[in-house]
Amino acid sequence: MAGTQQRNHPTFVESKAMKHFINLLLVACLIVSGQPVTAQAAKAWYCMPCNSACDSIQFSQAGKCAHCEMALVEQTAAEHQRTMTNTKTRIAFYLQNGVEVLDFAGPMEVFSYAQFEVFTVSKTKDPITSQGILKILPDYSIDDAPPADIIAFFGGNAGVASSDPKVIAWLKRQPVPDYYFSVCTGAFILGKAGILDNLTITTFHESIDNLKKAVPTAKVLSNVRFVDNGKVITTAGISAGIDGALHLVAKMRGEQTARNVATYMEYDKWVPGQGLVLKRAASTAKQ
């Protein structure tokens, strides 16, 4: 009897009615919004993939990752998972014996932090030496290298590659990539393959005149960090390769991504748009 009286008590009845009203209100809100409130749909903040443990950390507010200093991006768990598993842009670094260290190492740092998949190619898989100091074991030779979305060439004894018929034949038979990229005298390799014909280009400041002779149909500029022809990007020497690489990252992934990379590298020299952009090709959707 006491239990019956308690259930019929006005306070109990009102409390039950209130819960029912709240449930109805929540359902109405879901119908209006068209989106169920679930754990999967809830958004959080994540750092962009950097191949570190923090890739899987979920943050509760905007800011920077406390581990890698990358700016956090607001995503659902499903969106972040897609970011983690998307096919990456593949970039082939052709390296010849005697290649300049910073010519390729600077851009390699940029593209690596931006989550491009970088692999190295040389004429053979035999070890090569950069500037007589650094020993490098190429991932592939020109006989077994896979196709790439970007093909890059670098200075430092570049004449070895540009004057080698087998290397030029390999370059010519590659499927046309999204972009060709050169740093310093790496432009001579692209030039020998006919890729720079009738374009505006640049190279290492001490090699301007020689490139004019090597590619007589091209307009070769000095005093510019890089020149973007849409699909072909050539840069000046050594450190200018970092600027050109950041420009390409900005072009493909957005300027904020490139700024995040530059900040992470503590490269405060980069000024977006500092180079010469003659044509803007459509950006790719690959990660």
C-alpha cells in the first residue's frame, strides 16, 4: 500500500512526465537537425598525421599538438580515420652520385612532414655518395622504380644524370606525373628530356647561362626562388629547394598545411608567393 501511494504521489507523477517531455524534446531536436547525436558523429581535434604516437590522440579543444606542434584540425573520428588511411602522394627523388645534400634533404624534410610518400631512385641500387660524405642506399634503380605522382631532380654533379642516355630514357618513359620538380642544376636533367622546352625556368645562380645554352627555347630567370609553370616547378640552388617544396605543399594541401610544416621545421625564411607563379594547375586530392 505504501508503495502504491508513493507511485501515485504528485511529485513522482510530475517527475515521470518531465522525463517524458525531455525525451520528446530530444527526439524533436534530432529530427530537425537530421543528424543523430552519437559518439561517432561527435567532433574532436586531432593533429594531422606525422607518423608519431600523437596521430591517434584525441584533443578536447583547438590549438597545437603538445607533442609535434602541428595545428589541430577539427574532425569526427571517422574523418580522422580516413585522413590516416588515404592514399598518399608518391614522390620519386632521383639521386645521382655526388648529389648536393641540402638540395634533396631540405625538400625531403618538407614533403615527409607533409605526409608525402618519398622514395629514392638512382641509376642502380649501388650506394651513392653525397658531397663525398654521406652514403645513400637508393630504394630503387631505374629498372624497377614504381610510378610516382611527382618526379624530382636535384643538383650536385647533375651532369652525370643529364648526359646519361639511360637515365633520360627512363624519365621519358615514365607515366606523366602530376608535377615535375627540380632544385638547382637538377633542371638540366629535365631540360635534357625536353620537359623544359618553351617554359620560364630557373636554376642555381652560377648555372643560369649554361642552362640558357642547354635549353635555348626556355626563358631562364635569375634572382627568383622558384618558378611554377603549373606542372613544372624549378627552383634556384640549395636552400631555395625548401621554398619550392613548401610552395608545392601549399598548392596541393593548402597554405596552412605548408605554414605548419615551416613552423615545425623552424624555417622562418619562407614567404608564401615569393616565387614566380605563371600558371596554377588544379590541386590533387591525394594525401
